[in-house]
Amino acid sequence: MYAIVEINGQQFKAEEGKKLFVNHMKEAEAGKTVEFDKVLLVDKEGSVQVGAPTVSGAKVVCEVINPLVKGEKVIVFKMKRRKDSRKKNGHRQQFTQVEVKSVIA
């Protein structure tokens, strides 16, 4: 059984026991459980239930494992030729690691 759930503007496939890296949630604390209600699709052993826009009564229960995980550094380098103009920036995305405990549909 799995569900497609929307978390912080992104869609994830949630199955029991699966660990997900979602966009950083400021209110999350380690060991705390979080429930997500925006379930877009539920699959129970082949019977698919699609929401319009969400499946009523369905939710995904997750436990926060690590509230702040930093992604890999991305270097952004911009240069204009013959202008002596260069700009170098770095960026590291922040994530929250959650583990799916149960899918309720």
C-alpha cells in the first residue's frame, strides 16, 4: 500500500518504513510525529483511489528523524566575457528527514 502525498509544495510517494527528505520544516523536532492530510492518491493492493483534489479521510503519519539535514553544495558562477565581471555564489539546500510510519486511507 502506498500513497502520493503533498508535503510543503512537493509530491512524494509514501510507503510504510520509507525515509524521505522533504523541504525544511521549521516547527519539526526530532522524534515528533507529523501528519499530512493532502493525500492525492491511494493504492491498496491494486485498487487505486484518486482524489479530486485530495482523498477524503486519508492521511500519512510520519516521524521526524532529523529536523535539519544539509544537502550538497551547489556552486553558481556567472561571468561576462571581456568585462572583468564575475560573480560566484554557493548554495546548500536544507531538508528534514522523516520516516513514514503508516498510511491511513
